[in-house]
Amino acid sequence: MDSKKKLGNELYQNLGRLFYAVAMADHSIHAKEMDRLKEVVRDHWLEVDDIEDEYGTDAAFQIETVFDWLVEYEKDSDEIYEEFEAFYTEHTILFPDRIKQLIMSTARAITSAFAGSNKSELVLLGRIELLFRS
């Protein structure tokens, strides 16, 4: 796998981490949040690039795969967010403005999917916005 493809896969895996952290910010993930994520991946993330994983599938599906794995193993939201933050800091070149905007709209879609955004989700959305401005 060439380095562009490898980094592309890592990007999508880390987005799966970020969106899990967003959904889990209130310590629970509702089925509507998972459904909204899958909808947004299919409607928007598949169009971002033509990078494929090692199985020939669009790499954007890595978002769902990692998200689902984290749900199954009930990982800590703060810890997972910090992993994303470290990846972002090390690879800011992978995050042009259009990707940042798509990340924010995806995160907002997840938080509003079930009973609107709560305080812990809003705090995390604020942290992401601050990270993207630094």
C-alpha cells in the first residue's frame, strides 16, 4: 500500500474515532446517532476522494468500521478524542478547510440525531472547532 493510500486510510480511521468520541460524549450512543453517521458517510464522505482500503472498498467506510468497533468495546470518549487530536496535530496537511467543514457538519449531524445536542456534546464540538483554528 503506497503512503498516500495508507495515510488516507489512517485519516478515515481517525475520523471514525472522532465521530465515536462525539457520539459518546454523553456516555451513551443511540441507534439514531449511528444511523445518521452511516447516512452522512454514504451521502458525503464517499465523494471526498478515490482512496480504497486493502480490500478495494472505498476507504471512507473505515469511518463506520472503526466507529462500530469502538461502540462494541465501549471505549472512553475523552481518550479516543485525544487520539484523534494527536493524529490531527501530526497530519494537519490532511485537513484542508473543506474537510474540516465536512467534519464539523458530520459531528453536528450526529449530536442532533437524538434529542438534540446536550452540554457534553456541545463542549466537544467547541473543542474540535478550537483545534481546527489552532
